[in-house]
Amino acid sequence: MQTKPALPFKFSGGFGLSTRAIGFMMAVQGAYSIFAAIFYFPFMAKRLGTLYSSRVALTIWPLLYFAYRILCFCPTTYRRPASTSHSHQITFQAISFPSNAILLANAVHSKSVLGTVNGFAASMACLARAFGPIVTVRYTRLD
């Protein structure tokens, strides 16, 4: 059952793609993420530095994240060209994650606690991924 979407957070139906098409898109997204992490991140880190690369990515990425969700309201003829915002989102994500890992490692005062700090950061990221969908479903239900 499709319900009428209500901005900014209640969406319905998306692009209406098949499971096969979504799976293919996710595979392409994974391959592109690898490409961006190998080629774009070193370029940005060398040109701008790790801290500034992280700041740029963390400033632009949330805007692209929300822009991509709004694309389901575009007319069908404009969806494909407008979906380039998703490739930009993946690019900034591929720049942001390694930048943050490097900045975290540089912030540790002693190498003896680096494993603990990285383990804690990874655990908190997993915790956020575990509870994020629960919180999202709870507060964005389509009633």
C-alpha cells in the first residue's frame, strides 16, 4: 500500500525499482566506493590535507544525503540525471571514512592505547548502525 509522502522525512515507494535492479545498483555502488577510496581519497588528502578533506566531506555529505532522498519527488525523466548526487555522496563518504580514521589515530596520545580507541570507535559505529533503523522506524512511521 502506497501512502502519500510528507516532507521532510516520510517517504513512500522510492523509485519503484525491482529487487534485481536495487541489487545491481548496490554492487555498482560498492565497486565505485572502492575506486573512490583508492583514487580520490589520496588525491584529496595530498592536495588539501587530511583534516581539511574531512571537513569538506563532512560538510557536503549530509546535504547530498538529503538531496538524494528528495529525488523520488522529481519527475521520472529527471531522476537518472539527478541521481548523480548519489555518486557524489559515495565519493564524499569514501573521502570521509579514511580521513576520520587517520585523524583518530593521530589524536591518540600513545600507540599502546590505539587498539582500544579504534575498537571503541568501531563498536560505537556498530551500535549506531544497530539502533539507527529502530529509531528511524519509530519516529518516521507512516500512519
